Amino acid sequence: GENVEQHPSTLSVQEGDSAVIKCTYSDSASNYFPWYKQELGKRPQLIIDIRSNVGEKKDQRIAVTLNKTAKHFSLHITETQPEDSAVYFCAASPGMIKAAGNKLTFGGGTRVLVKP
Amino acid sequence: EAGVVQSPRYKIIEKKQPVAFWCNPISGHNTLYWYRQNLGQGPELLIRYENEEAVDDSQLPKDRFSAERLKGVDSTLKIQPAELGDSAVYLCASSSMGSTDTQYFGPGTRLTVL
């Protein structure tokens, strides 16, 4: 089955600096890669996702890159703000293929702390 | 639109007791997932439903866990009997087949087994 590794496990940055989180996956059939943000005691919330036919996607201060050959994808947060402090999870899925189903395999999470 | 609803939000029980969690997905979402999230880890899939059919329950510990989605809408996850190691947050998520892959999560039920 799929295995997703996520690094680093904790990340402390100064407000205004950039944060980068990296994930690798094992199953070449994976083609959908979402990122979730989870604040303490709250539900995971999708912040951005990317599909295998795209190499990069950007949404305001958040961007995700995907390298299918190397089987890794990254989350980039620019101009970090204190409200970006949370745990971020990457995930991989074979997408809407009926046999495999939309099974998300999550990484272990990265705790991001943005210091004012 | 209303999000995924779960209840209860918190549950504390003694080991060997039964417990049940309830989930109501986003209206129109025919795919429903139950995940378990241990402290400091990512969610792990327990079971996935497409309508009322459990299409992936390979990670569900069937000796003590059971789930149902009788009418293809809301769902119940049960543990009987609970063990200390079952303490975790149980998350429900839903998505819409034929649309995007996006899974929307509920707030979860935090279970503590004493």
C-alpha cells in the first residue's frame, strides 16, 4: 500500500519568513495530493491540493509543487503570519478510481509555529 | 452548505464498555469515511462507504469495531468492547463521487478509554 513520509515534524519560523514542508510517497498510482491544516482541537481543513497532471499550483501565500518522477511534493507558505501556526498534513490518493477508491494516506504531520 | 456533523464531540468510558459515534455527511455526498487519528499522527482510514456499501474496510479491526450506513446517509461506528489503545480522535469525512476528490472532515469525536 501507499506510504507517505513528511518532513520536518516541527518547524519554527519568524513571522514574515517562508515555510517549506516536504512529503514523499511510494505508490506511483497516486495522482491526487491534498494538504490539510489542523488547528488544535479542530477538524482538518483542506488548504490546497494538486493533481498529477499539474506540476505547481498557487493560491495567494500558499503553493504546492509536485515531482512525479521523484515521487515528492512540497508545500510552500510565504510571508508567514501567526495564524498560520497549526499542524499541516500532506496526503496521497489514487483519486477517483473505483477499484482503489479515494483512499487518502496521510503523512505524520508538521507542527508549524510562527513566532511574532 | 452545512459541514460534516459528528456526535458526541467527547466521550470518556471505562475499558470493556461499548461506545458508538455518529456521523452525518454533507448533503448529497455519497462517499463516507471513518478515520482514526492518534495523538500527534495523521488520520488513518478505518472504513469507506459508497452509499450504503462498505467498499474498503481492510483497516477496520473487525473483532471489536463495526460500522453501518443503512440508508446511505448517516453512519454509526461502534467499538465493543473498548480497550485502552482505542483512545483517539475518530474523524468522519465525506466526498462526492463524480465531482472532485475533496474530502471534507467533521470535527471528530475524542474518545478517552480509562
